[in-house]
Amino acid sequence: MIITIARQSGSGGYTVGKILADKYGIPVYDQNSLSKLAKERGIYDKMRGFFDEFPVNSLMYALSMDFRNKKFTEPERDALEHLISDHDFVLIGRCGNYIFKKRPDCVSVFVHGELDYRVWYKTQLLHISQKEALEIIHRADDNRLAYHRYYTGTIWGEAKNYDISIDTSRIGHQAAANLIDQYIQNVKEAQKRTEPFYPLK
């Protein structure tokens, strides 16, 4: 089982992923842990932009230029598969929904929330002012949007690119994790059926 979580800054996406990882007894990989693994295996310097989530110098360039319509480049895909050898894991970011979308055991999630909530969460988590939190959130979200567009040619956060999208500002982190868990169980049950639940043409 693979759970990929893309998230708006301050939505608590990592926390949701960690709750699920603890529940299933599987590892969770994020920017820090993947960068550490990449350094240990000598591939970090070759793909620093990918591991640090900073592929381009200009957000506007990434948004305006349609230069990545091709599929996810093989080096980045191979790098992730090389680093993450576990059969089951939770992956935070790194275009996971795109990389593993053809895996039948993958569930992709986008975690988001109202801006006021995300600002509040950042102030509590980092002990910073609302102004500082807002700056961090805007910078992180702009960067993730550009990063995802650069590597996949698709739009970060667009509903059709994920199995499920959850607003943590409405239900909280634990309830979000519970909802994802229920969705996973439903997917597993559907996969056991010998006949599809919808008519095929």
C-alpha cells in the first residue's frame, strides 16, 4: 500500500500522514528523510532541486512555460524507487500522486484548509507571528505549485489528480486520517470484486 499526500502549507498534511503511518506500521517519507537518504546513497547533488522541492528560479516561468508536458522524467522516478524500497509507505509531496498513479495499491490525497486556519496552525506550530506565518504559507504554496508543474506538467491541487481531497480546517487531522483510512478500506473491498461495479463499454 502506498499513500501519497500533497498538502497546502499549514494544513497539517504531514501530521495526517504520520497518523496513518503509525496506524499501519509503515514508514513515512518527507523532504528531510528523502534528502538524507539521497545524501547517504550519493545521488543528492545530482537531483538537489527535486529533493529540496526547488526546481526553478522563477515561479512565473514555471507557470507560463509549458515545457514539461512529457511524462515524469525517468531519473527522478528511478531515484525515488531506488530510495524507497519498502513495499508499503506514506510519501509526503515529491509529486507522489503522479509518480505512482498507475499502481493499483496507491491512494493519493490532497490535504488543504482555509487560510485563516493554516495561518493559526503555523503560529502554534512554529511560535511565530501571523505575518510570518502568512509569508511562509504563500512562499511554500507558490513553490509547490511551480515544482509540481515543472516535474509533471499538471496542476498541483486540482481535484482530478487525486483520489480524495480533504479540508482539515473543517474536520481536523485525526478525522482526516480516519476518512482516508475508510476510503482505503473501501478501495480494498472494491478490488476484491470479480466484476466491476460500473458497466464497461
